Amino acid sequence: MNVNTAAPYDTVADVYDLVSASYQHDRWIEALLERCKAHGQRPNSVLDVACGSGHSFLPMLARGLAVTACDISPGMVDIARRRAAGRCEVHVADMRHLPLLGAFDLVTCLDDAINHLETPTDIGDALRGMRDNLGPGGLVVFDALLLGAYAGGHDHVFERDDSFVVWRKRESDVRVPGDATQIVVDIFRRDGESWSRDRFVQPHRHYPIEELVALAGDAGLQLVQVYGQRSGGVLDDSVDESRDHKAVLILAAR
């Protein structure tokens, strides 16, 4: 078994769509844009941070927004660029060290990418970079997993003809607010008559909403609104830990 620690996201780039096939990004992005409008921002330009294979920004392109995107994984970026088909720029960039890519109406960081950062310092650096890429009146939107989203569960298997993926959900349990865990995914790929196996291991950490708001404040951002998110991209006007699996935070520059 090959354990890839140098570029873990590249390990899963070619099978990420298999794992995320049920994500309803179009519905979710529509709901997020509606919330931004409610807070006085009708964005024309968007920076999508930690864009993965591109599913988070495709609905934005479909709605005519001018999109710039970035991700730490060259493998993910290659796939996202193919999907973008020349309609936007996609850069390789670590969210903890975001370059100045423009002055955007909206900066997004979705699919719990924030929880992949291991320390509060990492969070602060990422949010500061997002703040620096905001134009006048711009908003930052990111989501974070609530504690209940980590609660045990069974392993999940995703398969297609040439590969299958085992997501070891039982290895990512978190019971204490702010605790750290890891995502463990085994990828099996067919190569002729034989199979190869890779393992994706990525640190993950729960961050309480109050801590995220405080870190955002230190980065020059102030909370506009926090929403709860249920499965299927449904947003609620308040967070209910027993109902929602994510919190969605909308912030503005102070």
C-alpha cells in the first residue's frame, strides 16, 4: 500500500467526483447567492478558494459570474481547468498563503475546506488572505462542519467500473468541541487484471462557531450572518446542532 503524504489531495483527484456525486452544488450556490443579495451584495466577481475539481464554481459560471478559482492540489486544478474550459482562471495556491488575485465582490471557501486546516493560525492566515482579496462592499462566505457531522457512522463505499473508494467514516469521530481527527480514504484502481491501492489521510479539525468568528475578527472580518445547512444544500436562518450538519458564515471587511 502506498501512503501519499506529499500531495494527499492529488491522491484522490481522479476519484473525487465519485465521492461527491451526491453533492447538490447548484442548489447550494443558488441559496448562497440569494443570501448575499439579502445582505446587499449582488456579486459579479467571485474568488472560489479551495475549489477542488470545480463543482463549487461551475454554478457560478452558469449564472454569468466572473470567476477566479484556486486550490492547493495540482491534480484538482487540472480537472477544474478542464471543466472551466477557458471560462475562468484556476490557480494552484495554498489558502494559507493566498496571493492577491483581485478585488472580488465575493470570496467563497466551500465543502468544509476550513476544517482541513490544522491550527487556528492556519485559519487566521487563510481568512486574512480572503479579506485582502475583497473589493469594496465584498463578502466572504465559508462553511464549517458542526460537531454532529463527525459523530461516528458507517464506512461508505463508492464504486465505478475502474475503481472503488472506501471512506473510513468510523476513523473520523469527534466528540469534544475543537478536537482534531483525520479523514481516511482507501482508493482501489483497476490496472488490467490487477488492482492498486492508495490511502488518502488528511488531518481534519472541528472549530466551534464562536472560535471561527473570533479568528475572523482578528483577520479584519466581521460576522454578517451565520446560517445552518442541512443535507441537499438547504440553508436555515439559524443554526440547530440537532438538525444541521454545517454552519455557513457570511462576513464583511471591518
